[in-house]
Amino acid sequence: MAIISIHRPYPPVSIPTATPNRRFLSPDPKEATAATVISSTQYGVDVDLGADKPITSVFAGYTNLPAGWTAQITVRTAGNVTTDIETFVARSRVSGLVHVYAGLRSGAVTARYVFVRFNRPSNLADVAITVGTVAVGAQTLRPAWGQEWGAGRSIFDTGTADRLFGGGFGIDEGARVPGYSWTLGDLQPAEIDALYDLILQVGQTRSILVIEDDDNTAGLYERMHWGLFQKLDAYERLDPLNSKWALQIGDWA
């Protein structure tokens, strides 16, 4: 059964000066940074959280990672204890962009530093690697019963098309932006409390990561949504042990 997960990133964190720039402090993936991988070296993004903190997910989104390259995510405590965590590389079926994701279902790992590395095979040419967003998750909600049937993706077009007097159209093209709507119908008391606290912190103006199903299978890229809550209706109490909440996210594009 597909189980949704919701990840709240830490507030903007420190990006060491060794990385190309500090655009990762913005959630906007179009404020990207780029670097060229030289010879057999790696290109990496280093994140310093300032202190050891619990980490449940790491997301490096909207990259142009070429086919054949690999990605690696490593975390390290302030006391220099290093851990490699399982990394999924999800490639878009439409745009060719790539999300790199690591999620810890079994519980958080404690670390201060997060290292995202892109590795070029020796038989492939150098290329400028662009990364749009890096988010280190501080809290994850993964409901035991997942989302209800009827959840689905939407597409919002920011452009306009006006009918002209002569019968044609005046078109001002925009961007086509994905979104996702879902209902959690069997939230347990602890889950509704955790979700309420999460939404209270992010509202509709702080970015979150929602994953419809984080299994490493085809379509993982399309199942990831980095964006803002678009709809915050009141939750409904069905009985003392179950609550219902319908939610919606609009992706960054």
C-alpha cells in the first residue's frame, strides 16, 4: 500500500564557503547553483546544521544529474561519526531533471553535517552540475494507514489564453506546475497532533516535501512534491481514535 510521507525541512541553514554559493538557503529551485566536475573528482553540497540534530530526510532537488552518474548522501556528527544513508535517484519522465532523496523510515539519525555528492564515472565527460534545492528534514509524518483512495495530481498553468475578437487566441505562456491533493482518513490521536503541529509551523508560506510513496520504483520523481500547502481545511474527528484531514500542495516549478 502506498503510504504518504510529509517532511518539514529545518529553517535555512549554513552552507560552508567551500560550496559555490549560498543560494541553497532559498527554497526556490530556480535560484540554482552550478559547478563543473573536474577529472575524477566529485561535486558536492555541504550543509552545516550548526549542531547535532535529528534528521529524517535529505532532498537535493531539480538537478541535471546525467545518466550514468551516481549520488551519495553522507551525514556526520559534531564528534566526527560518519554514516552513509541509502540514496534514491529519481529521474523525471518529462523534464529530464533529477531528484536525489534519502529517507529514514526506521527513525532519525543524529548529525550536524550533511554531504551530498555527485560522482562522475571515469568514462564520461565533465559537465556543469546544477542543483536547485537542498532540504534537510527535521520531522516526518508517515501515517500508519496512508492516504485514502481518490488522491490525485493536478496541473496549474500560470499562463493566460484570451479569445481574440477575430476568433484566435492571445497567448501569454507561463509554467505548468504540478500539485497533489489527498485525504488522510484514519489519523490516530498522536498523528493528528503531529500533523497539526507541523502545519502550524509551516502554514502556507514555508516549503515542505510531500512524497506520495517513497519506494524506489518507477515514477518516484513525479511522486515527490516540493512546495507549499495550498489548502488548509479544518480536520474532522470521525471517532475518538480516528480523524480525517484533506490537504493539497502546489509544487515549486
